[in-house]
Amino acid sequence: MKPEPSDLQKHALFGGIVDEQIEIIVPLMQVETFEPGAVVIAEGQQNDRIHFILEGEVEVSKRGVPLTAFREGEVFGEMEVLDIMPAEATITALSPLRVMVLSNRNLRELYRQDIKAFSLVIMNLARDLSRRLRVMNGYYTESIGQ
């Protein structure tokens, strides 16, 4: 099942991308579904795909400890696509889950087809990761009492 262009426009990672570029990206993506309790990404395993949540909620856990939850409009799996290391955390569906998936291979294909769209996706991805890092830094400094 292919995503609709309107599905992509809900996500910050596609901010600034025009309709013509969305039309290039849509065929590069797949839609996947998961039942509650399904492990989407397992900590320590290889992952080469970015997941964009269309519907549902996932739990992020590390060594069995819940860290946070992501909902519609949020993204996971991007770290492993960028640094090609094993997954840092386990992602488990908390509810029926529908995600759009962009593989590392298809991200490279986007680079080949439209370098401007690729650049915008990577810039938006960097911004999203920066926001998450700021939140985590805030949590850390609160936990040590500063």
C-alpha cells in the first residue's frame, strides 16, 4: 500500500517540500501496519528505515525501561538510517499502528532523483533530532539537580 501525498504533508520532515517533490517521494515509501504489542524495531538489531507514524502510538524503551512514547506525526528509526549503527532502543506498538516507511536505499534514490527534496528531508531530520536532543538535555539537567 502506498501513502497519499496528504500523509506526507502531516510530518515536519516534509516541511518546505513542494507538491512536485512529494510526487517523487510517495513511490519511494511503503505503508505498514502493526498490532498492539508488536515490536517494530528491536534494540541492538539493524534498522535501515525511517518510520513516520500515520496512526497509533509506540513506546520507546531501552533495556526494558520505558523512555517515552511517540504518536501520529512523529518519526522513529532515523538515527540508524543516519549513522548505520544498531538500534538504540526498542519500539513497540501500543495501539494499532500504521506507519509510512522510507528505507535507506530509497533515501539514496531520492538523492539521485531530486537533490533539493533530499536536502530538505535531511535538514528537517537534523532539526527534529536537535529538538529531541534539547529535550533530553533538559531531562538530564533536571535529574542531576541543575
